[in-house]
Amino acid sequence: MEDFRFKVNLGGMIEILSDHLYSSPDVYIRELLQNGADAITGKKKILGEGAEGAITLEITEGERLVFTDTGQGLTEEEIHQFLAIIGESSKRELGQKELRTDYIGRFGIGLLSCFMVSDEICMVTKSCRSEDAPVLEWRGKPDGTYTIRRLQQDGQSTECAGIQQGGQGAEDAFFLESSGTKVILTAKESMEDYFTRETIERLLAYYGLLLPFPISICQNGESKQINPTYLPWEGRKTNKKELLLFGQMLFGEQFFDCVTFQSGEGNVSGVAYILNYTVLPSAKPCHRIYLKHMMLTEKGDNLIPDWAVFTKCIVHATDLRPTASREGFYVDDTLEAARETIEDSLIQYIDTLAEEEPERFARFFQIHHLTLMSLALATPKLFVRLIDYFEFETTRGTMTGYDLRMGTDPLVYAPTREKYKQLSQLFFSQGQLLINVSYVHALDLLVQLGRVFEKKVSPVEEWEIEDLMQDLSPDDQDEGFDFLAMADRILKKRDCRAELKYFSPAQQPTFYLIDEQALLSRQIAASRAKADSMFFQMLDAFAADIPDDTAATLYFNYHNPIIKKMVEIKDEATLKIFVEILYVQALQIGGFPLHNNEMGMLNSNILALMERGLSNG
């Protein structure tokens, strides 16, 4: 059986790189930096740690870029092996451990990204493996052809026998005196913007800010170093002020504070900057995450805790595994361990801030309380620390978690905003505690508070509401008997029954109470009144599922002088006017939207009263 070899269409590969693997042509600078960084690392492997390295970029504005590294360079054999075979890695001979620790690139295809911005890649290289190594020029084109030739110091060149596979052009001016590599790129049409000083400097700072050797940009005889060559939070005594200034320079904004972290797993370290403004819990912050000193991604997925949206982090990792596009990490046990370290560092920061700097913590809490709610619910240790600061709306005003857990009252809550609005006046007038848990996380926090501090927490029940009312005396029951019977008949078509009670405050004539099923029925009726005919059948089907015995109750307050006067009315038609007006008023006090027929009923009853008043006058 004969073996065959795959053939790679280089043009197709470049299209894949452009359209699918890389997010934009910006990455050509990243790939050049990665190759240069690996070349400098390789030189140190060969010559020892004393071997120095640097990267320089020379710009001809909008036209050409010359990228130079003083790394190990390539021999003629290595050029054939690593630049002519797609997918081959120049680090292949190294053990896996060395590869992950010292080298950035792993896929051997990074140089091809330059074809996104240039129609030809010219590389001049000299190996550090021997002092008399030749200077070699390699030229590659997107159609898969390439040439190699040797350059001589006097500008003369000699062909490398059997090497030429495409066109040839000389750029002997880029001759190398010592080991290293130059990559010369000329902007192709429509890619001139990627060869400007502004763009290249921005990309160098973005991708290579943390590289441990100098990166300089040169133009018109002037040179500027881009990076500090050290990690600002490691290896030297750095105070918080310096770190905050570094964060301001990096992200372009001032921060509330910063937290350093370091994980042995994955060899991860960095700084979490605390935002000075409120963000939504669903926000996706931009981070700066570097792998082996090179910018990898702005996304903190799987590495930065999801709840840490109040931070912008700068992270440096050595031993985490990058994805093929080098724009993220593989999820594995090492990544999980690093994530836990970052999470623990942030939790410890919050705990320490609350313990040692209560005034600053109060300000921090005020800014980020929504996010901290999620954190408290997910972290039992922090829940105990944070719950005292969360605020709840109650019938006794705004109360903190500390107020609730230290009080003696049972923690009774209204599960919805409508229910709270409906009941709050009654509970307030009786001096009873009712908590509104309709806000984000409020119910979960309250339930957790009860569980942790052994407090009774329960939703308000109808029997608890009626406990706030008193039954009438026998004499008053007799006086109100006929009134109650007529009020029941009047309210029946509203799916409502009448009750006569004593309750506070005396100035409140009625109180409207509706259970969840009756409320749903009311909402369906309101929707049906507004819906097109095509939705009637669907709404009717919903209504059919609601039990027939659901009803609301309108309580009449016998302490109220209006109700006492109404009890004296014996004419049901006259009483109907007042009962229906008070019914609509009770709906409004309870925060229920009025249906069209209810507003019409209110208007007609007011007109009836006006006409009676005018006729009597």
C-alpha cells in the first residue's frame, strides 16, 4: 500500500487565518513580537542567560516596516524546516515542560499572519550557533513560492543551490552584523493604515507592554522605548500609588483601589483594579491578560470570576495553555486553580477593607452594592460580612440587614411590588413590619439571613392581614348587616366580596385585598380588553385554568366616619354609587391599574352625585 502526503494550499491557509483564526490584521504585530521574543529566549538557551536581546521596529510611514530582533536567528536547515512546512514549530525539539515555560508560540504559523498586510515577506537572518554563520535572505509569497539566498557584507550575494522556488529581489541594505532576524514588510493596497507610527505604537504597547526586554520604535532618526521591561507588581518593592498610576496609564482611567494576586498554579500574577463607578452585574469588563509577557486577550472568561465585574485586571501567566488563535486559554485544572486564587484574593480584599477601613468600605459598598449582592449569595464567608450593609425597603423605613437580624419581629415579606404597595399602608398604621423583596436579590438575601442567623422568614399570608383587623361588636354587626348584604351584591360582578371590620388608620375607609389567582384573573381581563381578536382565544384559555372560587375582598373600616354614614343608607341604588366609588379608590391606593370600565364607572357615579346635588339645590 502506497503512502501519500497531504498538500497544503498556502493561499487557502492565509484565507483561513484572515477570516477564521485571527480576529483582525492587528495580530501581525503580535505574531512578530512573539517570534522575536521566542528568538531571544532561544538565544539565551544556546549562549546562556547573559545573552542580551532587544526588538526594534523601523517605520517608513504608510509604506514599510522593518522588524528586527537580536535573537538566535535561523540556519539554512532551520529555514527549510520551519518556514517551508506549515504547522512545524521551531521549538519542537524542546521538551513539553520547557516549551510551556519559556516559549510563547507553539504552532509555527505565526509568520503567515504577515500576508494579511503584505504581499511578500522578506526575512534576513543570521544564526547565533556559530560566529561564521552566513546571513540568509528568505522571501515568501502567498502563492506558496519562496527563495533563499546568502548575503555578503559587501552587498554581493550567492545563490543557495536547489533552493530557489520563486522570484528574487535583493535588499542587501538589511545585512546583519550579528545574530538575529529582520522581517521586512511592504504595505499592500488598502493596508497602509497598519504601517503608520500611530497604529504600530498602539499595537506594540497593547501586545508587548510586559515583555522583559526593550522594544523600541524608530522613525526619522528618533527612537522611543515602549515598555518598562519588568512586571510592575513583581520583583521590586511597589507601592499602591505606583500601581494605581500604572493602571491609569494602561486603562486610561482612575481607580478606587487595586489588589495584587499571585498563583503558583499556572504561574499567574497580576493586579485587579477596583472601578470607581457603578457597573451592572451583567457588564463585561475589558481586562489585559498576558501569556509569557505577550498580550493574549481582553476577555477574562473562566479566569476572572464572573462576579468581579467591578474590576479591570492585568494578568500575567506563564503556564496556562493558549488556544490555537492565542486569544484565550484552554479550560483545565490549572486554569481553575488560578481562577480560585484570583477569587480568594478579591474576597480577602473585601473582608480586610470592611474590617480595617470601614469608611472606605462604606464608599466601596455604595458604589458596587448590586454586584456585591451576587457575591454575598455565592460566598458564605462574605455573606456574614456583607449582609449588615444591604438595605431593605420596609414599613418602618429603610432597614439594613443588621437592623433586621438584631430586631425581635418575625421577618414577614410581600413577594411582589404590587403586594407590598397594597399592604404597606395597613401594616404601617399598625406599627407592623413588612418587607418589600421585589428588588434584585432581596428575597434571596432575606432568606439567607434567616437561615444564617436563625430568624423566622415567611411571606405574608391572608390570615396575618386579618390579624391586623378586629371583628365588629355584636351591636355594630347588627347595624351593618343590611349594608354588608347590599355591598356584597354590588361587588359580586367585580368578583369581589365585602367585609366590615375595625382597623387602623381610621382615615382609611376601605382596604382591598386580592390573592394571587384573583390578581392573575384581573390581569388577563385587562390584557383581553386591549388585545386583538386573534389573542382572545389564548387569553381565554389562560383564564379557564384559574379556579372559579377565587375572589378579592373589599374591607370597609367601621372606624371611618364615611363608612358609618354609608351603613345608614337603606336605598341600594344610592349605596351602589358610594360603594363603587370607594372600590375604585381602594384599587388606586393599592396600586392596581384601572380597567376602562372601572374608570367609566367612577366617572358615571361622580356625575350621578353631581346631578343629585344640583337637583336638590
